[in-house]
Amino acid sequence: MNRLIVIASVLVLFTACNGGDKKSSSDINVEDVKGKWALTNFEDPEGKYSFEITECDKLTVWEFSDIKAESLDDETETFQLIVTSPDTCKWFDFESKWALTNGGDLFISSMRVGGLGGMSPAGKFDIIEFSDSKMGLEMMDCFYTFKRI
């Protein structure tokens, strides 16, 4: 009996310390995503794209605002995504729109990673990790990690 209590206590502590603030994608709402984020990592395990994120990518601020934008064709409510970079970083600023889909995906109508000559993915991104301070997205076997700033 004591052994069972010890095992249960360890599991509770492990969950509280290592995943307690993580949410499943279906539990994420606009208020959770809203705010300023910075791209900290890009991974392309299959080597499809021949670039790495730059210091300018890391300094660029991605503001997932709650300012309403034009709805999608299916009437999904969207919001403005306002992306700004330091003056020394050309071609990193852009504006777009974002939404959470009913399936728990993050839709971004267009984005730019790597500045001019980088990538411009658009569409539904799987939210593979989410906490108050970190957001992990996946699209087309590429992984994007953001931290809240």
C-alpha cells in the first residue's frame, strides 16, 4: 500500500513539474495565443529547405492580436497578425491574419521566415506543444518553436 502511495505521489509531482502548464490543442483559445511571441527555432528534419533562421528572425516580434480581420470563406473568425522587426532587419516585417480552427489547429494566412529569400508558408499549422511561455507548430514536416515575450 505504501509503495502505491509513493508511485502515485511521484506521478503527481512529475505531471506538475513537467507538463502541468501544457495544454492540448483542443483546449487552446484565442486568449491563450494572443500576445507577443518570438521565433526561437526552426527544424527541417528532412532537409527540404536550405536555410536556417537568422538573428533577425529571432529578434522579430510576432503579435497575435485580438484585432478582428476579414473572416475566412467558411466564416471562421480571424485576427490580425502583426510582425515587426528591428530597423536593421529588412524584409522581416509583414501583416497577416490568424485563427484557431475547430480542430485545434492554428491557421496563418501567410508568414515569412528567413526574410527575403526565406520561406513563406501559409495554412493550418498543427499545434504540437503549448504552454504559457512556449508554442510549437508543425507544418509539412517542419517545426517552428516560439517563446512568449
